[in-house]
Amino acid sequence: MFRLGASSWEAQLCYASIRFLMKIAISGKGGVGKTLLASLLSRKFAAAGYSVLAIDADPDANLAANLGFPYPENITPISEMDDLIEERTGARPGKSGSFFKLNPRVDDIPDRFAAEHDGIRLMVMGRIKRGGTGCYCAEGVLLQALLSHLLIQRDEVVILDMEAGIEHLARGTSKAVDHMIIVVEPGRRSIETAQRIQELAKDIGLENIALVANKLRSQSEKDFLVKSLPNLEFLGFIPYDQALIEADLANIPIQDASRPIAEEIDKIFQALAPTSKMTNTVK
Ligand SMILES: Nc1ncnc2c1ncn2[C@@H]1O[C@H](COP(=O)(O)OP(=O)(O)OP(=O)(O)O)[C@@H](O)[C@H]1O
Ligand SMILES: [Mg+2]
């Protein structure tokens, strides 16, 4: 893209215009394939040359394993970094009655604590021991500040693998999400969850919502989903693949998706990439 001899201003403008600030959140009912989609999309964006930061925001974290990180069990979730939490908030997790800072410094955390494998950086947020994700405690405040930072400040593709439901996405933070993808599988519970997420997402100001169908075994299942969710766009239709179940049972990461799945991931990528936000500032 750069011409030899281009002025530094031109080079900077070009650089600024190719910096993508896309934030994708993936939600849906338990077990529908959120983590599978998060890992395949992360790989797709990374293979296309994007800088990718994947965030595992599910307390039952397994994105690292899906991404093929060696020894995923050795990755310490942020919520378990007691020294860091104490350093940043002034309070040690689990100590009752302590005061803590409400706006802890977090901007250096991604570069210092993200794990990296195959060109993908990963942050595992972890579980808050007391009171759920939104708890008013030191680790809850640090995680929320970190998530806001990751979604608002980072100039890279951020892919957020969420726990089922979106109740834990705060109003301010969610506005920074460019695309909320709801994964659905053929089944009424998955559809009901998608409808509930759609309503909640609207309530908190999330507008760009789309669906990805997963685990499809037939045309009639596809038709059923499309008919059941007429108000939302489907970005892709991922077929059921027995090899994924077998890989899961054998506890081995999927190296390469099958061709039909890869083609759908490609379609989803194409649908997302051109509409991404770009910076318009010259730095
Ligand atoms: N297209 C598919 N074909 C066959 N199996 C699939 C497919 N997609 C996902 N699976 C399997 O379904 C199970 C759940 O997938 P995954 O962990 O990605 O779902 P999830 O929505 O992240 O679940 P959770 O809510 O527990 O986080 C896994 O065993 C995975 O291998
Ligand atoms: Mg998952």
C-alpha cells in the first residue's frame, strides 16, 4: 500500500485508515456454539492479517482450549490475579469491608497479561467468586473497567466470547460493541433465548444484532430457524459436524474446520469485515 518516498503524513494517513476498531460480541443459549464461533472467527481474522484480541468472558472458560493454546489450564484468569487486583483497586479480593478504587488503571493489562498463540492474543476474564459478574467488589470493578477498556480503547479486532445471556454487559460498554452475534441452533429454547437477548440488547442500546445458525443437519432445520426469527439477519449457516463432537470428547482442539464450515465462516467474516469501524484520525 505504501509508495516508496510517500511523505510521512501520507503514510500515517494510510496507516490510520487501515486500523480497524471492530468489536464483536458472541452470545446465545448455553451450548449452541458460541466458543466454536469465537475461535473460528478469531482465526479467520488473524489469518486475514488483522490484529486479534479474543476475550473469554465466560466464567466456565474454554476459549483457550478451542484456540489450541498449549496448556490452557496454565492461563490465570484476571479475576484470580489477587496481587494485581489489590495493586489496582487497593483492596484484596475476599477481604470484607475494604474500600476500593472505582476507576482502576487497566490500560497496561492487555499487553502485560494476554496470552498469545498462533497470532491471536487472548484474555481470560474469569469467575467472580461472590455475587456474579456484576458484583460490587474489587475484582468485579477491575473486570468491568478492563472490559470497557478492551471494547472502547483498543484498536484491533476484539472478539468477545460471552456466557449465556447478556445481563452482564453494562449499558455504557455495550455501546462500543459493533456487532452482537447471537448463535442459534435448531430448537425452541435457543430461539427463545435469542429473542430475549434481542430485547435485552435493544434495552441497553445495542443495535447491530445478527444471527448465526449452528449445528444444522437439514434444509428444514434451516428453514425453521429463518421462519422463527424473521426480524434478524442470518450471517451464516454452520452445518452440524460429528468430527467436532469427537474432537470435544477426545479433548483435542479443532485444527481445521471442515470445508462446509470454513465456507460459512468465510461468509460471516465477509459480512463483518467491510462494515467495520475505521479510525478517521491521523495519529
Ligand atoms: N457445528 C457443530 N457440529 C457439531 N458439534 C458442534 C458444532 N458446533 C459446536 N459443537 C459442539 O457443541 C458443544 C458446545 O459448543 P461450544 O462450546 O462452542 O458452545 P457454547 O455456546 O460456547 O457453550 P457454553 O454455553 O457452554 O459456553 C461442543 O462440544 C462443540 O464441539
Ligand atoms: Mg462457550
